[in-house]
Amino acid sequence: MNLPNKLTMMRVILIPVYLVLWHLEFPGNNYAALAVFIVASLTDFLDGYIARKNNLVTDFGKFMDPLADKMLVLTAMTCFCAMGRFPDWALVIVMAREFAVSGLRLVAVDNGRVIAAGWSGKVKTFSTMVCLCLMHLTVLPIPTEVLDWVCIIVIAATTLYSGVEYFVKNRDVLNWNK
């Protein structure tokens, strides 16, 4: 297993660590969970950079990297949803997009194609991770409710846009006419 794939797997391993820190009650647990979330998020950008720079892109990485991203952000969103800070409808939009794109990728693989993450998907992932980091912060000059809604709108909009783009760019995979 090459370094980028190891970093991807590290992101998956950090998810339960994040959850434990989120749920433990001690002063600063939110910031400890945030630190783990940031490290996990940074592995996403680092693994892709190393893979492209050193020609280490693998089909495993193309498959597992987006899956690890989904697992990480959905875990954080679910935690915020349980707190009442992330609405269930926004969580459903994100989950529906992720399931739909994953389904599209499965159909593509069945047809001998691998669909790698596109730029809009990368923008969606980056903006989602940044927004979730901001939502962890409790000491900001703006009210938490305002920050939460700005983040929810950014996450929902980038999620919808990238989901539609994946289907438009890869519509031939679905064989609509057969």
C-alpha cells in the first residue's frame, strides 16, 4: 500500500477517535474533536497531492478516498444534527448526493470505467470540511446560529451543484436508452 492510500486509511481510522472525543465530557472536548477532524481533513488534501505529484494514483485510492471523505463529513454532520445545529433535511441532501454518486460510480465500474472525483466534488469536500471546522468553534465574533446557517447553505449548495454535475458529465454511464 502506497503512502497516499495509507493516509486515506488513516482518515478512516481517525473517525472513531473523533466520535469518542465528541462524546466524552471534559473541558475542551469539542476542540480535541476539532483537532482530530482537522488532521483527518488534511490527510484528504495531502494524499491527493502526493498521489498526483508522484504518479501514485490507484483505483483503490480513486474508490477509497471519496468514501473516506463521505464517512468523515457524515460523521460530523450527524453529530451536529443530533445537537440540533444541522437540520435533517440538509443531512438528507448530503446523504442522497453521496449515495447517488456512489451508485453512479458502481455502474461505471460495471462498465469498465472508474469515475474519479471532479473539481466540483473537491470544492464541495473542501468547503464542507471548512464549514464543519467553523461549526466546532464556539468563540467567534458572530452568533453560532448565523454561522451554522451560512455553513448549512454553503454545504447544501455545493453538494447539490456537484451532484448534478457528476450526473451531467457521466450521463452516458447510465445507458438511459437501453
